[in-house]
Amino acid sequence: MKLSEILTPRHILPDMKAADRWEAMDELLDHLIHAGDFSLEWRTEVSHRLRQRESMISTGVGGGVAIPHAFSEHINEVVAVFGRSREGIDFEAQDRETVRFVVLFISPLKSYQKHLHALAAIARMFTKPETRERMMQANDVNELYELFRQKVVAIKA
């Protein structure tokens, strides 16, 4: 599976409003629910898991990127949503940089391999500064999606 298959145009939020990491996770989780890929009835449970994970150590991985993630027994495939913040979000990242790109993803509870592959694919997507710069300059959802589509980063099954 390609990263662009789970981060389709309806899974991209080009102008996040969140000011901190907790608001960012809520905003992206709500977007995922609105997109129809995750049920509102599971929101509280998954929000708790995201916050629990984030409380252990920030998912701000550096370079202006954060990858909050959690597991859920309610899904069979990885679901994800991408958000871009022009203002930047304080994620208490390890490099102390403000986060501009957030990929929140949820993995099936019994599929640790899929979870690791998704995490690795997302991290690979953002390794080059040029890619992050192009994502910052993209004008809309379609341009952002095209960048995901062009950068062929596969998630192993």
C-alpha cells in the first residue's frame, strides 16, 4: 500500500487552526471522523490513547514534523490524516522546532507490523528538507496530495 492511498485529498487538512499538540490531535481526529473513516463513537477512546502515547514522549520527530499515533480494535486497516500548520504548533518536539506537518494515524490493534511500516513510511516521506519546503508552499489540498502521490513511499502489508 502506498502512503498516497491512505492520505487521499479528503484526508488532508491544509490549514490547521490548532495552537498546541492536544488541539492538533483533536482537530485531526475530528477531520478523520468527518471524512467517514473513523466512527464518532470511538473518538473518546482513541483520543485517550493518542494523549496517553503523547504524554510518554512527544511524537514531534524533528524537522517540523509530528506523527501522533494509536491503536484501535475497531478498524482492520491503517487510517490516517495529514495536517499542515502555517503558524506552527508547539509539539514539544525533541529538536524544539515548531511543528508544521502532522500525520495522525491509527492502526489495527492486532497489527503491530502495519503500525511500524506506516510509521516508517510517514517518517521517510518527510526526511528531505526540499519535500517539506514544497509541502509548505503548496497552495491547496490537490497540490499537497500530488506531493504525496509523487513521492512513492510504500507501506508494507
